[in-house]
Amino acid sequence: MHPGELHDKVALVTGAGSGIGEATARRLAEAGARVGVLTHTAAEARRTVKAITATGGEALPLVADVADERAMKRAFATLTKKWGRLDIVVANAGINGLWAPLEELQVKDWERTLGVNLRGTFLTLRGAVPLLRQRGGAIIVVSSVQGTRMFSNSGASAYATSKAGQVALARMVALEVAKDAIRVNTICPGAIKTNIGSNTKTKHLERIREPMQFPKGEVPLTRGQPGQADQVAELALFLASDRASHITGTEVFIDGAESLLRG
């Protein structure tokens, strides 16, 4: 732990109501950052803010659908009015959406997943960059091993496409803003113990699932156990800090070698 290494920094974390986002918001606050806690419900935002302030941190609840342009503009305006700066952005908000055979995916299903995961990331980065240009800073995009190293989850076409798109977007932006001392990196988690599965819908996957048999323990490093949100948060802290001062435009996989086995 490096206490105080983010002192005077202001961070924004999207999808901060639970899972990786919540753990990251809390970890950045522990390191001294003031944190904008953005999620789609007021109750979730308040809960994460309460957890941060209970340990002496400073946080601001922000409620917005990341795919809603007006709502995101309001969120950035509120954060700027409160603290007047932005140094760190963690674009984490995302959903699994519907996993189904391609011909059974409706346009609305496709657009919802791409809307939250990819449009939401675009709106987050677009809103953040003008503020980050004032002093430089760091952007961390939370993608996935799906669509980047792994393509074995049948029916996850929309999700995998959105995650691959996040990687491409982050690389493009990294080069564009490097001259402004802004670093942009992507975290690609594998199986992490969160509640994202609760927003996953599946339909007729048995029709398209390829027969596969893996060795016992699908996450080799932890003998089949998923990773923890706190482990991803620790990686986000590293990438946000000066310890990663020469790292930009890259992806970091955090999956206990799962994607090497199942890719």
C-alpha cells in the first residue's frame, strides 16, 4: 500500500455501485484521491460514498446512465463544480446483456449492450479528456478477456464486440492525448467475483455451444477460483499512479492465466 500517493487528485469511477467499480473507488480513496462515484442508481452511489467516508475518505455521489449523453454532461458538470479538476478516470460501467445465437439477437439487445459498454465508454472519455488536459492524468478502461483473448463463451457476440471495441478506442485515444501527458490503459479481467452475472440473460445457448473439456480448475493460478474485485482495484491504482508513468496504450490481463487455457 502507498498511502497518500494520490493526495490532491480527483478521480471519477463509473459503475462504482458494486463489484470492480466499488472496489476501485474505495481503493483510490484509500490512496488519498477524492472520488466521484458514478452509478445508475442513487442508492448504490450513496452506499459506496458512505463506505468511503466512513474510513475518512472524500467522495461525491453521481447518478447517470453512462449511455445518456445529457446525464453524463450533468455528472461532469457536478464533479467540476465540486472540485474544479479531474486527474483519474476509470471507465468501468458495463453489462453482460443477452447471450444468444446470432439470429436470435434483436437489434435492441445489440444496441443496449453496445450502448452501455461502448457508447458509455466513449461518453466517459469524451467528457473527461478536456478536464484531464489541464494537468495531465490517467484513464483506465475496464474491458475483458472476452473479445480480446477469449472467444469461447457461446452467444456473447454483442458483449465480446463491445469489449474489443473498448480496447481499440483506448489505443486510439492513448496516442491522441499522449502529448497532453494523459495516459490511457485497459484492464482485461477474467473471471472475477462480482454480481455482473445478475444482468446476464441467456437464450438457447445449447444450440450453438461447442463441445469443450478443460482440465480441472479453469483459473490455473487459483485452482479454479475466480479473482477478487480488490485485485483488479489494486491494478487500477497502479495504472492511475505515477508508478505507471511511462505506460500507455496497452492492455493488462488479470485473469490468473484463465485466457491462456481457454482462449
